Amino acid sequence: MARRLSGQPVTLLLVGPRRRATLLPRTYEVTIRQAPGTIKRVALARSPEEALQRVQSAVGYEHQVDVTGMPATVRRLGSDETWEKPVTPSSS
């Protein structure tokens, strides 16, 4: 069942190489799985977490679905750096 985003801040946990925030934005490709199909977007951001947050916000607004609990991959374009967002099963 889809839920609307409530505008609350999202805590992100990405597993991968050491995170390095930068002053200048870099280009990241974000892939979100288990949505109504795979969603792939490119985002300019200063960190992989910021890239994921930007894409999750845009997808949530565009499709009216909460994708924050879905697994995701963030890849910095032009490098081999990749981060994964694991999903913890809910306790319901």
C-alpha cells in the first residue's frame, strides 16, 4: 500500500565506501527497487546521502508513494564508488 510522504526528515543509512561530502556537487545515479518497477534517476549532490534524499523526495512527490523504505543503490558517476541502502524488515 502506498503512503504519502509527510515532510518529516528521513534518516539515511548507506553502506559503501567512506562518505566524503564535497563543496561542489557531484553527479550520482540513484536506483530505487521495489517501486512499481525500478526507478533510476540522476542527481547532483554533495554526498551520496543527499543524492538519495533528493531522489526519494522527488519520486515521492511525483508518484505519491513513500519510497523511503525501499532498497536503493547510489553510484557516483565517473567512479567505481557505490553505496547500498539496506532495508530493515518492519516489526509489524
